[in-house]
Amino acid sequence: MARGDQRERDRAKKQARLQKEAKGGGSKEGKPEQRNLADSAALAAKVAKKAELKKKQEEEEQRMAGNKPVVARSKVKKKEPAGLDDLLSAGLAKTKKK
């Protein structure tokens, strides 16, 4: 009896799927040539818009690059190389003389 119930549920699912497909979910409108022309026109418009945005962005970057203030770096003192005495006494603890 359980198998009969499964068959009924599967049939109901299939009917729902077929109705959804028949409603217009799977069909394309127009002829393929017309769709291709429309797609190519949309793609060309998209590419042109992207190129225009890129050009504007580059102009903005160039304009901003010209307006950058010059930042003066702080001077850093160079360390003198450690002498031989400094190297020899590097790990020794300093003690008071008696």
C-alpha cells in the first residue's frame, strides 16, 4: 500500500512540473537571429559603458595624483656600528666595583 501512495505523490509532482513548464518557464521568445542581435547590442552597450567609466576613473586618478601634497620624511639618525668592546660585553651583567 505504501508503494501506491508514492506513485500518487510522484504523479502529482510531475503534473505540477509540467504545468509550470507549460506556463512559459522554458520557452524563449523570438527567433534565434533576433535574440542574437539583441544580445550583441546589449553587450556592446555594456562594454561602451564600462569603457566610459574606466576612462572617468583614470582621469580622476590623474587629477588626484597631481593634487597630492609632498610629505617630508623625518630624519632618522644612523646607528654607529658597535665597537669590539660593546660586542664583547653585550651579555655581561654590570657589577659595582668594590
